[in-house]
Amino acid sequence: MKTTTWKNDTDCCSWHGVKCDAISGYVIGLNLGCEGLQGIQELDMSSNDDLEGQLPELSCGASLSILDLSH
């Protein structure tokens, strides 16, 4: 599972499935596939002014009940 490398005391740009801009250090990509969504119940992406593109399919056994994309 990709999220096993996600630790609070490490740079998120070193985490599996996370892609960062080389200059700004901002997260520019998140690739979890199905393995990172199983069991997720809440996803808060609010106040992210720079989000763009298509919303991927959120199936794969996800039990998502709250998705916040508000501005």
C-alpha cells in the first residue's frame, strides 16, 4: 500500500504516489489508484483554488460519504 510511506515527520514529496513540483515544492500529483481509497469515508479538498481537471472515478470499494470541493 502506497500510504505506508506517509509519515508526519517526513517530506510529503518523498511519499509514494505523491508528485511535487521541483521548483516550488507544491504537490502537483496524487496517484493512489484503488489501493489508497479503500475504506476512505471523508475527503476534504476545499479551498484549493488551483484544482483543475476531471474528477476521477471514486469507486474501488471506497465508502466515501463526504466529499468537500467547496471554495
